Amino acid sequence: MSTKQPEVGVPTAAVQGADASPRWKILSVVGARPNFMKIAPIAHVLAKRSDVQHMIVHTGQHYDANMSKVFFEDLEIPEPDLYLGVGSGSHSVQTAKVMMQFEEVLLQHQPDMVIVVGDVNSTMAATLVATKLHVPVAHVEAGLRSYDRDMPEEINRMVTDAIADLLLTPSRDGDENLIREGVAPERIRFVGNVMIDSLLKFLPKARATRAWKQFGVEHGNYVLVTLHRPSNVDDRQHLSNLLEMFGKLAEQLPVVFPIHPRTRKMISEFGLKHDFAGLQLVEPIGYLDFLAMQEGARLVLTDSGGIQEETTILEVPCLTLRNNTERPVTVTSGTNRIVGQDIAVIRQACEEVLSQPKPAGRVPELWDGHAAERIVTELVDFLVHRRQGSGKNG
């Protein structure tokens, strides 16, 4: 993949030279790092179908070599067909930019369906635009709820699910949440967790990287940390307390902390000390290296939703530094524990995990590596019935 950022709004050769014969044109939207692992397996399955022309639109909500480009390389996805270059900004500004530019894309390319994944601003923005232009939308990872409206992602999830046509859920609780909200059952399809498709496919390749060696730590004998949510990084005192706690934890086991750009920005703005022995603050790392680092960790501390899922499959203890989760199956079936944001509680939970044998979780239903195949079957079935005018799927 070239290092040059794609030209904003200009189709790549993949689109310009696309075969006009496919029956369906499906357009997928990605905007931020969590989206890539979810769209990759779907893209691989769609690429095998002669009846579908698939385009990937990268909104550019995140565009950073460490946060974006390397993920396309690691996940073996072709360059995005379109790059919108919306960049950073407040939630309103970012959403508005995506909507304005994505509208032009839809008007130009006239897809039969739009796929959105996850819960970032690009997900909601693309769904709003497509729905108003009467283009069907399929939401992959539908139905997840934290019931915490202080989280911007929760608003994105609720709005997307309220207006998308096809809701593809990763776990049974997603179906239950949607039914409780009054969603018609015929709009809901339980397909399993597509992000696990990526994990299972690339785990052998990830293991081969032996990524822990680059940080001078031993497999199974370090703590991995990720933080990026405003509730953890936007308050000076709380972020300072967390860094100090990680420093003390590093006296027991090495701590590797890949820093999200937002978190690094706040540490710098607050002028916080982080030069604790054994605590390594490092740049964001690619998908394969990070997957290897997760599998090799003795403990993972995070506020990320996806990492709760990945550690469940990897059977690695995970402490989620939040007061809730939209992925409760990782607690009931996996190795995840919600510990909140009280430093004393987090420290105690770390001590408990490190004093006990590594736990074994259970693999949730349909987290089997074949979710993308089920998703594509549902997409095509929806399009067939819609063209036939049968009324199925709404």
C-alpha cells in the first residue's frame, strides 16, 4: 500500500475501472480504527462474489499512519475507493462534514445499499444521509447498549439502529435490546461477532510477530493498557492518578501503554509525569502487533469496547475502566470485569487478577469466525427481496 494519503473525494482506479456487470453495488463506510477489523472480513467475502461491486469509503474521521493506514495493510484490505478527509473536530463538526461529503458520494455512485459498522460519528452520519436519500442501510454490530448517554457512542448507536433498515447483531442481548426499544423483529438478524472473524484469521500471523520482544517484555509477564475515553483522559487529576497507579503496577510487572493520540495530547496539555520505571508509553501499534500483545499479556486494562471482546476470545483477564459496558456478554461469558473509575477499586482488582491463575472464558454464541459469511447472505437476501418488492425486511 502506498504511503501517500488518497486524494480527497476522488475515486481510485479500483472504482474507475470497475466491471459494470455486477447486479448489486454495496458501499461500506469506515471512519476510525475500530471499524477496520469489522469491515475487513465482509470485504473479503464480498470480493469473492461476481454479483456485487463493493466500494469502501474512508471518511477520514481518523487518518493517521499508526491509526489507519497500517490497519488496512495488516488486515489485507485494498486501499479505500474513496477518501473524504473530514479530519478531527467536535462531534457536531465532524458529523456535519461527513454528512455533506457522503451525500455527494451517494448521489454520484447510486449504491443499492450502504453498510455501516460500529458506533463512531461516521456511522451515524452516513446512516442519516443514506436514509434521507432512500438508500437502504445495514448496521453491523447493531443492538449494543451501555444505557449511558454521556457516551457519544451510545447516541450514535441509538440513532443508527432507529433508522437503519437491517440490524445485524453480534450477540443475543443485542436482539433483546432492539426488541425492547420497539424495533420490528423482521429488521433484526443475529449473525455473530464479525470482529472475531478478523482475530481468528490473523492470530497465527500475529503470533509470528512476537511483538512483545520489541518492548523488552516476556510473553505472559506484562500488563497492557489502553485508554482514550473522555471520562478517563480529559480530567487532569484522574488521568494523573491513573498514570501513578500504572507506575506502581509497573513495580510488579512491566506495563506497556500504547498511547492513543487523544490521550497523548491530554498528557502533554496537563504536563503530567509519566517517567515511572517499568511503564512504557509507546506510539499506537498496528493490528497484528497489538493482537500479539493482547494474547501475551498477563492482564489488560482498557476502556475500549472491542478489546473487551478480543480478550474474551484470547482468554486474557481484562479490567474495563468504565462504569458500564455495551458488551455484557464479555462479562457473563468471557474474562472481562467492569471495575469503574475508582483508583482504589482498580488497584484492588489488579491485585486479585495477578494473584490468581489465568481464567478461562467461554466462547459466546456465533463468535466462530464465520460472521461475515452470514452477514453477506443477509445483505444479498435483503436486496433480492427488496427488488422483488415482496415487502420482506420492511
